[in-house]
Amino acid sequence: MKFAIPATTVLLSLVTLILAACTPSEKPTNVKLDPKQIAAEHATVWQEKNKSGLAAMTSGDLDKAEKDLVAGLKEAEECGPEDERVAVSLNNLASLYENKKMYSQCASYLQKARKLFRKAYGDKNELIPVTERNEARILTKQDKWAESLPLYEEAIRYMEMMKSKDLEDVKKEYAEAKSHVPAKAGAPAESKPAAPNANKPAVGKPAVKKK
């Protein structure tokens, strides 16, 4: 991964060299960059990589999408390991890996994203049940029907509280998953049509944290 050297860093380096040449008997002064400035630069690059990665995924260029989204994830992590941008990047990479049918990787990223979203925004944010729903649906694509049920149930509980417009669709997906789990009494499971693909990439800008 190649990083562009910020113009401010180049300028500061030149200034340091000039000062050293003019005053050879003096020790060079260490220039300390503002940590907030450094974080802002990483956030800017993250936004660019995230945007280009999503565009590439939409156009069907999955290899370029993966390259840009992975680069974006690294930039997000420079802003802090628990920064909400990390969760957004993980969610978007999960969407990519679903398209590439890499379901194990997809489920792992969704699980990490869900934990970070919860830590960043608390339980009463729409990103939590949306991520739970996506994680549950990926498990069903691996025939892990029983494992998907608790995630569906929690997503439904949150969506009922938030009065989500997607609630009925999630209930249908839950019913489909439940039909594949043998009943305790041994009754045969009823076969139903598969639920449509509902995974959506997270938006490029993190949600606003409620105080």
C-alpha cells in the first residue's frame, strides 16, 4: 500500500534541512506534528478509499474494491482501534466478501463491526439490528440455521423498539431460518422460499454519536 506524503510534512522537512545548513553548529530541532492533524489526514484518506471501494464494488470490480476497502480499513485503524470508521469499513468489507461468496470472512467482519457499533453508539442505534440481521443471514448461507436464530431474535426485538420499516422482512427471514431447524417434538420443518439478499454496505460517513 502506497501512502502519499502530505505537503505539510515535505515542507517541514525542507525547513529543517535549511535551518540545519544555515546553523551547522546547532543541534537540529525535532518537529512534532499535532496528533489531531495526523488523525484528520488518516480520516481524509479513509473517506477517499471507502468511497472508491464502494464505487468499484457497485461497478463489479471486486478486486479493486477489496484493495481500496482494505486500505481504507488500515487508515481507519490509524484513527483508533475502536473508531466507528473501523466498524464502517468492516461492514463494507463484509458486503464485498458476501459478493465473493467468502462467507466465513464475511461473518467474522460483521461480528467485529457489530461489537464496535454497539460500543460507539450503544444499543439504541439502527446500525446494531441491521448488522445483526446481516450476520444472521450470512450464517444461513452456510446452513448454520440454528446459530442464526438468536441474532434474528435480537434484531427483531430492537427493530420493534425502533419501529423499523424492515421489521416484517426480518420476521420472514427468521421464519425461514426457523423452518430449517428441526422442532423439539420431531415435527418436520416446513419449506419456505429463501429470503432475498438484504445486506447493504454502510454509508461512507459514520453515524453521529448521541450524547
